[in-house]
Amino acid sequence: MNKTVVLAAALAVAWTGAEAMLGAARAQSDYPNRVVRIVNPYVAGSTTDTLSRALAVGLSSRLGQQFIVENRPGAGGALGTASVARGDADGYTLLFAPALVLSVHPQARKDTGYKPDALIPVCQTFTNAMALAVPHDSPIKNVADLVAAAKKKPGALNYGHQGILTIPHLAMEEFLQNAKIDIKGVPFRGEPLVMTDLIGGRLDVASIVLGSASGQNIRVIGVFAETRHPAFPDVPTVKEQGYDVSPASFGGLLAPKATPAPIVAKLAGACAGAAKDAIYATTAKRAAQPDDYYGDAAIFQQRLQRDI
């Protein structure tokens, strides 16, 4: 082959490669230049949904593009998580979810379609305590009453939770084992539906995210935590009442693992401010968040790995 032709071909390949790299660099430096979707893998009105929408406001104001929340519920959060894990790693599709979608689902079920390392943390923006709640007019006043009622009629009581393998479900199952009682579980597609049936008296008890209890006409009889929650100071922990069960849920913003580092860094920087904005801080307080709900990407990653 003519040396001139070979050289021209080599230069063309090099030029194409350089153009691609420059294009990628421009795309990262200009990020975001269009709408960014934040997938919430739970139903509208859930605690994560409320928090994700508050965070989206702060991200939009800091990065100059609209961040919108899209609800994709199903399979306890695995469905929406899979959609992000399999999507383009360009920073325009993100996930707002609890760590359990990575630490529990891929290891407890075979149908998720993603692995625990499919997503990388951007920032942690919530820590949820779980709680036991009953209808406001229930004769059950505390955990001891619940255990006594369950032992009197094994299998006769029911409890609601927001989905199989969610932290409320796992917390309740651990409690049932610890207390050696039988209460039948009823899975729902999210917290709002659990609350509707609990308030309506169709459930004897529910295992819920504590934040969803705020302002509701129910009675919280125990919190799954090491210490009492400042938002519910008069409610003793389940541990105080004789059962050492205190799982917590934490989470925040995540991106597909191949997302370019400059984009992740830009998102993380914006999230650090957005998570402390008045709108998010107020929403977090209403959702019974502790003062230290925020953590940067490194803290989130370390906690996630420990959970896995």
C-alpha cells in the first residue's frame, strides 16, 4: 500500500479519536445542558419521593437546568433501580433511593438484572428510622400489648409494609423472630397505601418509615432505633421495650457506575449545597430526619460497602 495513503489513514483515525475525546470533554464541561431525570423507585407521596423533589429544586437552581423526578415503583424499588443501572452513564438519568436497592436486592433475589456495584454514590441525603404503628383507636398501646395480642391469637393479626425486602419489612420480620410471635405480613406498593389501610382500620399494625407518621391520625408504639427520636421523644424504642431490633435505612443520590468523574463531581458539589438549602432542610425535618442526614460521596460509599 502507498505510504502516503497509510499515513493519511492513520492521521484520519487519530483526528477522529481526538475529536471524540474533545467532544466528550466538552459534553462533561457543559453538563448539564438539558433536563436531568431523577428516578425514584417508589410511589408518589412516599418519604423518598418527597425528599427527592425537594433536592431536585436545589440541584436545578445550582446547575442551571431542570431536574425532574420520575416515579418508577415496583419490586420493592428494584424495577426503577434497574432502569437507571442499565441506562446511559451520562449524568442525565440518576437514582434517588435507599441503599437497600444495592445492598439487599441484588443479593436476595435473582431477578434484579443488576449487581451491587451497578451504581455509585453521589451524596447521602437521608437516614430513616423505622417504627411500629397502630390505628389511633387500637387497644394496643405499646409493644408489650402487641406481643400479648399476637400470642393470644397466633396468626390472627396482620401487619402492613411497603414491599418485600424493604427495610420496614425486614425490621418487622426480625422483630417477629426476636419476639417469637406470628403476625401475617401484607405487602403494599409504597407507604401511602400502607397508611391508608392502617388509618382505615384494615391493618392491626404497620411497620413504616418513621417520617411517614408525621401528622397522621395513628399511634406510634415503638421506634426501631438505638435511641429515642427527637421528632417523637415520647415514643420509646423497640429496644427499650425489650426487643433488640434497630435497623435503619439510609440513601440519597446515585449515578450509573460508568458516569464520568467530572460529572459526578459536579453533581456532588451541587448536592452538598442543595441538601442544606432551606427547602430541603425543612422537608427533611418534616420527614423526621436526624440533624446529620447529609454525607458526601466518600461517606456514602463507605457506609454502602459496609451495608453490602
